[in-house]
Amino acid sequence: MEMTSWSELSRRTRRLILVAGALDATLRIAALVDLRRRPASEVRGPKRRWAVALVLGNTMGALPLAYFVRGRTPARH
């Protein structure tokens, strides 16, 4: 399979890639900040495992969304 270089991509495609990357980075940072501040009792599963997965996983935003939807438990007041 032949790779396409960045300069060969259309301007629109390059812009979409940059926007998707920025969105993914924003979601990861938000998830990591929330994970850091949230008590372990309000996280489903080990916090360390979530952190490693959020930092190393290449999921195009799916893992941070999974953390926000399924990885947190409701706060107890």
C-alpha cells in the first residue's frame, strides 16, 4: 500500500485531519483532568488503567468519550 504524503492531500483533507486531531487532544486532556480530580470511588475500574489507556490509546476520541459515558459513576453528595 502506497502512503500519501501530507503535501499531496487536499487542503480540505488536511484541515479535517487537523480539526479531528485537535478535538481528540481536547477530549483526552479533559478526560485526564477529570480523572485526576475525581475520587477513585467515582471511577469504574482502576484510575491508573484509565490514565494509561487515555495517554497511549489511539482511538480517535472514542476512549475519552467512553470514559465520560461509562467510566464515571454519579457523584455522591
